[in-house]
Amino acid sequence: MSNDAKMKLDSLLTDAMNAEAEAMKFYMNAAEKAASNAGRSLFKELADFEQGHYERIKKIIESRNTGMVLKEITPSEEILVKSEVEGQFEPNKDEIINVLSIGIEAEKKAREKYLEIAKVSEDEESKNMFNNIAEEERKHQSILENQFYSLSNTGKIIWGD
């Protein structure tokens, strides 16, 4: 890998790690804004998952800085869609719809960033790892889109313990 390619990958990884930290803060703030238990649970789980991504990327950066070969870091548990048939009304509907919209766009951008990192990665294992993280971000986007649809149309968040 050329020095320029290494610097580009290092920059992309640092940007991704910082974006994961911001996403975690965003979802923790969203959890505080949600009035329903379902909303708080949804956003707390997303915050935890973004924290897991942050830790994975941080370990990858640390391994690259010590000259180690980039290896897959065990992912944190995937968020399982845990729907309730009835859902819970969200009293802060308009504010949470706005939060969901911002989150959807952030997840799209995160996915694009990981796909870009996969393209510049030097080996198949790295490419696969970042493509897998991109897929996790796509799943987060889908979860948020489903909640946006439900909240917009029914005033409920469909998420449970």
C-alpha cells in the first residue's frame, strides 16, 4: 500500500471513528427527548450499538498504528427488531420525527463512508469487514425508517423490551 493510500485510509478511519462517537451522543440525546419507554429503549440501543462501532474502529486504528495486520474485531451484538403489536404513543412525536429524519441521513452517510473504506482497503478480509459494518449501518437506517413511518402514521413507536 502506498503512503498516500495509507494516509487516505487512516483519515477515513479517523473520520469514521469520530462520526460513531457523534452518533452515540446523538442517540443518547434522542433517548432523553423521547417520552415513551419504547422511544427511550430504541435510542439507547442505537447509542450502544454506535459505541460498539466506535470501539471496533478504535481497535482497528490502534492495530494499524502498531503495524499489525488489520483483522476483524468481533462485532457487538446486532440490534434485534423487537416489535410490539400495539406500540407506544410518543408524546414528543414531532421532535422525535425530526430526530429520526436526522438519524436516517446520518446512517446513510455512515454506510457510504464504510463502503468507501472497503474500496480502499488493501485485502479481502478488510474489505469484507468494512462491507459488513456498512450493512449494519443499512440495518440501522431501515430500523429508523420503519419507526419514522410508524410514528408519522400512527403516532406510535413500535419497539419493545
